[in-house]
Amino acid sequence: MMRSMFSAVSSLKAHQLRMDVIGNNIANVNTVGFKSSRVTFQEVFNQTLKGAGRPQEGGRGGTNPQQVGLGISVSSMDTFHTRGSAERTDKNTDVMINGDGFFMVSDSKDGANKNYTRAGNFYVDTTGNLVTANGYHVLGYNMDEDGKFTDELGGIQISKSVSSEPKATDKVAFDGNINSDIDPATTAGAGNDGGTFNSTMKVFDSLGNEHDIELQFERIDDGSSSTRSFEVSVASVNGETTATIGGGPITLDFDEAGKLTATSDDELNLKIDDGAGSFEGAAALDINIDLSDITNYAAESDATASVINGYSSGKLEEYAISPVGEVEAVFSNGDVKIIGKIALANFNNPAGLEKTGSNMYRQTSNSGQPQFGHAGMGGFGELNPGNLEMSNVDLSREFTDMITTQRGFQANSRVITTSDEMLQELVNMKR
């Protein structure tokens, strides 16, 4: 039988396999996170008809070997791990890796069976687990009760049942003006043009209850000096007088430029005990008040608490993933907390990973051991929230490869046809 026929058959098989890979690439041109592949060929082996001969001394020169090739086989099937283009989705659980790295996913919440993917089209299931489209848990680090990341990898939890604990108010900062023309002789309660000016602030106790505290600024100097003095006291708490500032009223002195020069205490502490009758078992309040930005000009009194910390309890309203993989939760009380962090993995040889379907890969002996880390740290790309990484298939290259593959298949088919005709002529010699 003719060697050319068997060489052509091996080439047909190789070109068919290459066409299969090209077809799969084109089929996945819009698959999220897909990485294209290619096929390369190599000669199988050669039959040596005559070996090489060395030159003779003073005689003939050397001769080259005479060999006939016996077909081709697949040399490699390579996966290109170049980054695909970004598709903006604005979905808060869609993320892409802008650089090196893979998301880690598992079919168990403890992450025992790890797979790796570049597809970041994630979802939150009914129990609050961050999962892939086929239900695999996205692995990372959750927050413990102390507000620190856990050491063990596990499924990211974004539960709507998560709540924000209330925080009692302990710092208040005032700004604005107290009218310098207030008459010290006017009786209390006369308003901005009288002897006092009242300002109300809303604070929270340890249970998240809201309370209205009214501070009173009363001018106490006799008006004969360029320095004006005001006494700060609590007018009411929730409509009742139940609190003191540092054990008694605080005195504020303003200079000729209307600036605060001194107070009777270095720190202004508003202490409120449970005597208010409306705290309902909450801890007593101890609030530090900063009055350093209050002025005393000849203008309408408008001093108010511009910065007040503390808040009531809150429920999870929305969440987002940051470029470093942190899952930030926004609560109804305005509090923002980090409740988890997506982890990434990388390999010395990503091309050595084995595809397992559903846009996932698994570790092999030639990929190397996974190196765990976080987005944005050394060796790992940052995340691009609200975007997805599209397929890296280059259609122009695929169509070009399709043409050359088709022509190679046709040419080898012709080799088989021609070899068959030659065999037919050989058979006909018998006639």
C-alpha cells in the first residue's frame, strides 16, 4: 500500500480536530470569560530509506539521509489566557478581573472542592449565598463577630437578614453663630433677640432610640465689657429637663473679633442618665460636644449641631463589590459595613489548567499549585465591578484558520484520491 494514503488519512484526522476547535471557539464568541484554543501539528516520524554518509578522505563528499514522512499528528492544543474585552452591565454582582487571577468557586460552602473561573456573572440565591450561574459558591472571606476577616476560605454570604447594630451618640460638633446683640438684661426665653438662644439636636441611645436634646445659650455678662460670656445648659431632653453638662452649666467667652476664647472646662460633656424616664433601659448617654467653631457676630443666631454620630439599628438595603473585592453593605440607618471579601487564585502556568465545563477550570500537575490572594495585591488584577469579561475569541483569526484548515483537508482528500488512482493503475497492469 502507498505511504501517501496513510499520511493523508492522518492529516484528515488532524485537520478535522483543528476544525472542531475552531468551531468551538466561534460557538463561544459571546460566552462570558471564555478563553479560545488553538491546535498545532507536528510530523509523526519518518522512514529512513538511506542513512547519511560521511565524506571520504581525498575522495567523495558526504551524502544526506533519505527519509519519507509518514503523516502528522497534533502537537499541542493551547488555551490563550489573554484578557477579553469588558462589557458594562451595571449589575452589582457582576465583576471582572482586570489582570491576572481566577475566581474560586466550589460546589460546597466550605470550599473543599475548588474550581476556578474568569466568568464573574454572579448572583445571590434565596439564602444569601453569592453563587455562579450554575449554583457554585463564590469563595472568599466573611467577617466574624469581632469585625475581622475569617482565616478560612468559604462561601460569601450576603443575607438580607443582616442588620446593623445601633450606635449611641458620643460626639457632637456645633457650628454657626450666636447673636452678639443679645441683651443680657432680657429675661430668658425671649428668643433670638432676647437673653437666650435655644438649639435642638437629635441623638441616639444604645438601643437606637432617638432623643431630642435642647441646649440653651444664655448671655450672662453685664454688657460693659468687650468680652461677651454665654452660659450653656440643657433646656430639655424630650421635653423634660433631666440632664447636666459636666455637672453644671458651661461658660463660653467670646473676644472682640467674635471668636471663642475660653470655656469653663476643657471638654464639654453632656451626661444624661436614665432619669429622663424615656430611655427604656438604654445605657446613659455621655456625649462630647465640640463648640469651638461657634462665632459671636452681630447676625441672626443659627448655631446648630452640624455633625452628630450615632444611629439607630438598620436593615440591609443594598450592597456593592469594590475594586479590591470587598463586599460593602449599605444599611437603612446610613451605616456602611464590609461583610465579606472575594478571594482570587493564580497559577504559574494558567495554560496547564484543565477545562471542566461551565466556564470552569481545575488544577493539574502542570498548572502548579494555586496561589491565593486578593484583588489589587501583588500578582493579582483589580476587580472591575458592574462589568463582565467577554470571550477573547478573535473572529478574524478564526475565519482565517478555518479557510486554511478547509484547504488543508481538501488537499489531503485529493492525495487519497490520487493515490487510489495510482493503485488502480497498478491493478490494471495485470490485464
